Amino acid sequence: MAKILFLFLVPILALAAPRRKVIIDQDAFGPGGPNLQPILMVLQSPDVEVLGITVESGDGWQKENVAHTLRMLELIGRPEIPVVPGATFPLVNSAEATKRWEARHGKLFYKGAWTEEWSKEVLVRRPEPHGPEVVPPLIEGDPALKPAAETAAEFLVRQVRRYPGEVSILAMGPMTNLALASRLDDGFAAGAKELVFMGGSFNPRPADNAFALEYVYTPRLEFNFRWDPEAASAVLRSPWRRIVQVPVDPSTRTLFRPGMIQAVAAATTPVARYVAAHVESFPLWDEIAAAVWLEPALATRRERVAVDVDTAADGAGYGNTLSWAPGRGPGLGEPVVEVVFEVDVAGLEALVVERLTRAGP
């Protein structure tokens, strides 16, 4: 009888195992594409509890990004996930300051929501440039869902206080929301389980696609850091228990390839239909960050590096990644973080396709 009871209880206990708690912080420009696909990968993972999605400006303006995220959740049947509006502007940086910087130091390849003209080398699906308060009619249809009433910083602080030591922060856009949360509560970073983020660049290998133009002459420059350098530096210097950084470097061997697109298009789940309707062939920047958090073994080379961000606004390196061997930095609060330099590309691609085609959890 005892053996029968044991065999009966084991599957129940397995099913009752606590899911990993995460808040996704993202400049969630859409529809689909490299900002929303990694969110879907996490939402599609049965061992994960997504507490909410906090949204800031970056690739697009915050209000438009929130609308794309809400509409995505409607279309895939996940309306229960809170979408929380965050920062519209960086802490210090601005469109005007960026123009003055370009007049001294040369044009930036990519400026996200501030981009006035899209590069001819990179074809992107974008609306005409517009201000931060404008939400153009969405290609995928406008959402009926409404965002949460609180701010992203308030939500981040509240959830970390509610689950001390349990909440992972998966940040794949600029770090303005996280900086504001740390200002709101000095214990925010220390109360979280970990920070896993996409941002920064060290020494990327030249890629065989047009996106290499973003870093081939400026290897230390990366958009998430450059949009809000002060926020990135402040967040890195906060007392996290653990920081994992996914820079540009491992992304240069990746692309959302035709075979992956075909595999997603062949599936019939709501998520696959949504992705297939809006997919674009970009490097797997944010997908790597999501994948490394979901399956840490996909990172095949990690190194411990002391990291900070250049915040000298008048300098040519504003927003650049700064790095030192552990213990060799200036000692100004720069943390030693785990940097993912290489990933199992085949395993990464397989995980991306599997998560974007499976039935929902």
C-alpha cells in the first residue's frame, strides 16, 4: 500500500513544483519581431510564472510598445499577464543631446524611437517617425486590453517585496525602468533573485549581414546602453545577488533564418500564427537573453568581467561598454558580472522554434 501511495504522490509533487518567477522588462516594439518573440518564448515555458511585463521606450515609444504588447497577449489568448507602462524618456539622454553628439562625433547607425531615417542596408517594417504620445493604428489591430494602472517602477518594487529572493528580472531593453525602481526602493536590486539582461558589446565577430554595420567600426557601442547610459550604469552598480549579461557578441552568428521561419509558419498554434504573420529576419539579440535564462547550458562560454558604461555625455564613447579584468577596474562600483560570449547556435535555434510553435502552457 505504501509503495502504491508513493507512486501516486510523485507525479502530484512534480506537478506542484514551484515555477520560476520572472518579470520581463522590454522596449516591446512590435508587432512580432525581435522584441516580442523573446517574450513569447518565456510565456510559452511551462516551468515559468511571468509576473508581468514592464515596458519602456527604446526601439519604439513606450505608449506604442505597450499597445503592441497588449494586442499580442489578446491574439495569443494570454490576457491575464499584466502589462505595466514605464519610462518614456531616458534619465538624462535626449533626442536633442543625441543630435548635438552626432554633430561632433558622427552619425549613429541606429537611434530607436529617435531615428529619423531608416538605413537603406536594413529593411525594417516601421511607421513614419512620430512623437512619444502618438500611437499609430496598429498593423495587427488595436487592443481592447488595458495596461496596469501603476508604474513599472512601482510594479517591480512591489513584486520583489512580495517574493523576496525569488524574482528574476529579465531585461531586454534600456534599463530606465530598473533604475527608477532602484531609486524608489534602495532594496530593490538586493531583493531580487538575479538580473539577466541584453545589453553592451565587447568585441563582436564580423557578421555576414547588414546588421554588422552597427558595430563593425564601433565594437563597444550597443543600442540599449546608448539610449540610456546613466540608467545602465546605475543599474549595474546596484547590489544584485547575481548579474548575467548577454552582449552583442554571441548574436553575430545568429539570424532568424528562412528555415526557422518556415518551421514556425507550418505550425497552427495561436503563438505560431502570430509570429508567422509578423516575423522578420533579425539576429537573435533578445532571444539569446531569454534562451540563456530558460536553458543556461546554451551558453557555451561565459567569463567573469568587471563592467560599467561610459556616461561622459560629451565624449565620443558615450554609452560605450567599459570592461576590466576582475579587480583591475578603477574601483568606482563597477560590478563583476557573468558575460555570455558564445552560445550553442543550433540549440538556440531549436529552442526558439520549439517555444514559438508549441501549444500554450
